[in-house]
Amino acid sequence: MERRNIGIFAHVDAGKTTLTEQMLLLGGAIRQAGSVDQGTAHTDSLPVEQRRGISVRSACVRLSWRDCEIQLIDTPGHADFSAEIERALWALDGAVLVVSGADGVQPQTELLFHALREQGLPALLFVNKLDQPQADLARTLRDIRRLLTDSAVPLVDQDAMAEAVCGLDDGLTERYLSGEEIGAEELREALRRLTREGKAWPVLGGSAMTGEGVAGLLDAVVDFLPPPRPVDGLCGVVFSLTRDKTLGRGLWVRLWGGEMRNRDTIALPGRVDPLTGEAAVTEQKITQIRTVDGTDRGVLRAGKIGLVYGLSGAKVGQTLGRAELLPRHVRAGRLRTPLVRVQVSPENPEDMERLREACDELSAEDPLLEARYVRRVGEEHLRVMGTIQLEILEETLRTRFGLRVRFSPPAVIYRETIARAAYGDAHYTMPKPCWAVLRFLIEPGEPGSGVQFVSRVPVRDIMERYQHQVQQALPLALRQGRLGWEVTDVRITLAGGNHHLVHTHPLDFILATPWGIQDALRNGGSVLLEPVLEAKFLLPPECLGRVMSDTALMRGEVVHTENKGERVMLTCRLPAADSMNYPSELAALSGGRGSMSVRLHSWRPCPLEQGATAPRLGIDPLDTAQYILAARSALSGGIFDEETVI
């Protein structure tokens, strides 16, 4: 039996989950379609999803169509859950992007389309809600070609399809222009090839509510999207986590190659050794495997998606087997990065340890949360996408873990860079035995360049393994600068220093690196960097002037305006700090008819009085006496404890 692994993606409220229900119904997987509004959708299994009528987690289901097994992942639509959407991409061979025929291409639709294209995923576009009076397929197709791709191929019109396919295939273009009739099967074969190569995007239309066009969509999934292509060797990726009351933590795994069985032993990377830079390896045994279709219990084969239990040390984003065999990059935060942090505390102070454990578990399920406990002051911090995610977290902690919590007001996450080139020194020579002498040059880098490192020190002065330790310690050294934020956009040169053949201890250079880096940052001064968002508004015309005025008040700028039928698309750039609460203001001023979608555009310099510093979480390396004591574990919460800093 053939197989397709596909995901369903859409702007929130475009009808994605309703479409999934119709596909399951037609595919014989369910007897009656569920309802999002009534909380009965089969892919919204979490209590919080059923109560709120929104998808929070990706859900994997199975159906059959024309002797083809389709494993389908229904993803969240709200931008606050972009991390969950992004992780689903790791498991797929193709996708269906749902576009509202009533609203056209919305801002989040554009972000999703570009994410699919960046990952090289072939996709079909399904124009939904064509049963609504304001829907317009032709207008939406024009939007798709203008805002997404000019390689859209409408399947609803044979002549238009022939023209579009021939325009994308050099071999067919000349024949078509000469008036030669090209057969329907030849056209479909060309479209199949072009779609799988990412050169064409078939467009279908219908209504998920009535079921119109859904059978045609399933036909297109089988005809145009690619089957799995197994790789040669064991390779799988963990793209989501779930919990079973009996079996415990379950890993949603897409297996790209090889085979996994009950009682197989899997090697998992552990903590990185600061001396060698190599990750320790632990071996854990699979206790149970469950495939989506319920068959092959106890075994997961290449090309399938399943639940794997027993690997308690594995996390979302981890590769099982050979990572180099993955067909695409697995890295969180490409679609959207958390820009807000909050402190969470239990209403009952005695529940702090339970809260820590709960946050650690939630962070394993969503690594971008980055739950961190600041041992020195007894605080738990989280990074979140927005207010909707925060509300879901609060409800999850209460219903799943039995914890009532309070969140601090959300605070924007800033970054910082060095103001001017400067040298920094570290002379760690007392109390013996120890010896690590370092001299760094830190210079401002280009915006968006991140951290660049080079060494100009010969190995006779600092041995190669010690220079490697310096590089390994840089993330720790740059996690908080002089303003308390992560340091970026810098060029770091190891300009001098020496080791001692007798007194140098293996960890001395790891201890000295943050000391020397912070000395250079102090000498060079700091520049605060604030996150700037690209915001796209879809507005009723009468709201345009007000939103443009608000943009100026928020220290933003208008980039582009465009008429879209009865509404206006407004593109702006806004500081995240000033626009954090604007979605609720927009809903009020537009009567719920305006929408706003944002993505990180850049980090730009910001005056301190318009931004914020952050308290240092841990010992300041420039407080050398306390810092050395902490590093030597003479104080609780040493500098190498990852829980001491954000």
C-alpha cells in the first residue's frame, strides 16, 4: 500500500481542523465528523483544546484513500503556537495549506507558505469557505499568485490548468504555443513532477463545512504529493511529546530510515563535556511502540509515524540514530522566536518544587519555553510567544498538574552588543593550583551577524585543547552582558594569553573565559538592542487612519499599504515593547474585524530610557573573589549550573 505523510496548515479560523474532520470522515477513519465549536473534533483531544475550540498541539491521525495510507498531522493555527507548527514540518513529506476564500491570503498564511517553501515541502493549496456569500475563488487565486507564488496551478479549470502547467514546463511550452493539444494525462504527469520538485502549487477549492471539494483534495494528495523516501540507515526525529497514564512519556517519532522495535536499545546524547566538547551518550530501551494506524504494534518502520515509549531522556527535536541522514534541518525558532519572558510562581509557596518539575516537563515538550530556575533567588522563568500561550500554560498547570500559579507581567526580551572595540583580560593565577591567562578583543559586528570567534594565539602559548575550552565557554560568557541580556552581533578574537605546564587545571580556561569577556564588554560599553516586529494588518478601510496613527505613537513606521477588495493590508514595523498589547486594542477598535500577524524583523539599537536592563542572575565574573569561590563550588549555585541564568 502506498503512503503519504502530510500536514494541514492554515491561518487561525481558516477551517483547518474542520477540513481534517471531513477528510477523516471520507477516508473511513471516523463515522461522524466532529465540531470545533462543540469541542468534539477528533484531533483536539486535550481538554483545553475542547473547552476553547482551538488547536494547541499537533495531532497525528490516519485515513485511507484509493488504496493509499495517509498519515495526517493537524497543526495549530494561532501564531502563539508557531513552535508546534514548525516541529510538525520535521515529520512530513508534503502539506496542504488552507486559505480562506472569504478572507483571502492572510498574514499568517504568508508566513506558513514561506516556511513550507524554505523546508522544501511540496504542498497543495485548498481555498476553503467557498460556501460563504463573501467568498471569491478567482479573487483568492489572484491573491495567491500575487502574495505567495506565481506558480499556482488551478485544478478547478482544465484550460487554466493546462496554461499554467505548460508555462512551467519548458518542454511543453513550445508545443502549447504552437497550438498542439496536450492530453490530460500528460498534463497531470507533468504537474505531479513539478509539484514534487517544488516548482508548482496546485490550487483546489471547496468547503470543509459542507464537504464540497474534499474528495478532490484527497485525490490530489494521492496524485501529486510524494510518498516517503527511506534513507539508508536508522534515522528518526522526535517532533512532539505526549503522556500516557500507564506508559508515561511518549515520543512522536517520524522514522526516515531503518526500523525500531520493542526492547531495542537507543543511544541518546547527554550533557556536553566542557573539557572535550563531546556529548556523553546514554543508552535507553524502548518499552512500547504504537503506530498511528494501530497495526505493526511493537515495530516502527521507515516512512511511518508512531509513538515510542521508554526513552525518558529524549527531548523534542532530538534525532534518533544518524542525524546526518535527516532530509531537512531540525532547528526550533525559525518560524517564530519567543520575545517575552515571565516569572511564574505558585500560589502556595510549598508547591515550588512541583512547579519546577512541571515547568521542566513542559519545556521538554516545547524547548522554546526554556524553563529556567534561578536557584539563588528561587525564581522560575519562562519564555513565551504571547498572551494566548500564557493563558493556555496557566490552564495546563492547573488541570494537568494541579497547580495554581501567578505570572508576572510579561517583559520583552532585549539583547545587547558592544559599543566600540575593546580588549578584556583575565588573569586566573590564584589561589593555586590554577593558571589561565586570556586576552580578548571584542568588536561590534554587522547587525544580524551573531557571534563570530577566531583565535590568533599559537598553541605553544595556549594548548589547542584549552583554546577549544575557551570556545566552548563562550555561550556561558555571553548569556548575560553588562546590561543583563544576551550578547550578539560581536566579533571575538582570542588575542593573547598563556597556560602553565604545572599549575593549569583542566577547567581553568572555562572559568577564565567569562571573566575576560565581561572585562572587554565593560571596557567597550554596551548598546541595548530591542526586537522590532514586522506587523501585517488586515483592516476595514475606516480603521486604517487610526492604526497608522497608533503606529507612530508606538515608535513604528508604515512600510506599505495595499487594497484587498473590501479591506486594506497595512505593513508596519513596530518595537515589540510598545506593541505587545495592541492585538486586544485592535480587536476593540475594529469590532473584531481587523487581524494582526507579526514576525521578528530585526534587532535595533534602543536608548536605555526606552528599554530595560535585566538583573544579573548569578555571580558577576567581574566580582572576581565571589566568582572564583562560586566556580570552585564554595558557594551554592555555581557558575556552571545552567539553572542560574536565563
